[in-house]
Amino acid sequence: MKFNIYGRFQIEVQRENGAWVAYRLDPGKRGQLDELVIPSELETHDIATYLDDIYHEYAGFGQNVERIGN
């Protein structure tokens, strides 16, 4: 799943070996975000809300974390 974090950057979240793993997406690059730990019991439909909670300081008025792809 790919997410747009308030128009500032994008993150891809994947399930790997029973855990959620996050990658930051930059033009031509994809790097693992070791500092972002997503609880393994979190359901797919709750990931955007969790990312919004983590990165809310980047938000401008009326902005949300948006899922942009699978």
C-alpha cells in the first residue's frame, strides 16, 4: 500500500513475515524506514490513521494522509 503523507513525501507499507514494514519513496529510490514501527496486529484499513497519528506535525490545515495505491 502506498500513502501520500500530506503532500510532503510518500511511504509504502508492506506485510513481510507477519510484520508491517515501511519504505520511504523518493524519485528513483526506496529506502526502509527502520524508525517507523507499525504494530503487527494493526489491520490494513487502520494504517492510514496510524500514519496520520505518527506524522501529524507535518500536516497543514485540512490535510490528511491519503492512500494512493496498493
